Amino acid sequence: MSWLILFIAGILEAGWLVGIQKSESFTNIPYVVFAVFSMTLSLVLFSIALKDIPISHAYLVWLAVGASSIAVINHYFFDQQLTLAHLFCFGLIFVGVVGLKVLN
């Protein structure tokens, strides 16, 4: 269950990055609220996951899920390019994450 919580925390990390990007230097208040909410919930879930997952593994997974999520969000909603090379590299990250889970 901790791994699922950590995965959700990583996705929420991408959420607060999108909120900050769309807030237009913190002038668009709904996006600021969304960013703060996502950031807070991401950190709370991350800390809950740390009860069962070593911090070195948890932090790597949190960052990997966040980075991958933001790349996909930017591709579908903000027209940023996502090539096969990008997907291959994200696949390598996830292979490493699965390896950490198997070895843990």
C-alpha cells in the first residue's frame, strides 16, 4: 500500500508544478490554490510512505513518477514534444523503480 501512496504523491508533485506554471507568477489565484493543495498533499503522502519504504528508494520513486507525469501532462495539455527516446528513458527509470521494489 505504501508504494501506491508514494505513486500518488509523485503524480501530485506534477500537479503542483502545473499549478505553479499556470498561476502566471502567482497572480491566477485558483491555480495558486491548486498548487498549494497538490504540494501539501504530495508531501503528506510522501511522509506516510516513508513509514515502510527507505527514504533513498522513496525519494527516487517520488521524483521519477513526478518527472514522468509532468512530461506526459506537458505533452497532452501544453503541446510539448515527447519522442520515442524520451519514452525509452522514462521506461529505464521505471525498470529501475521496479527493480528497487523487487529488491526491497
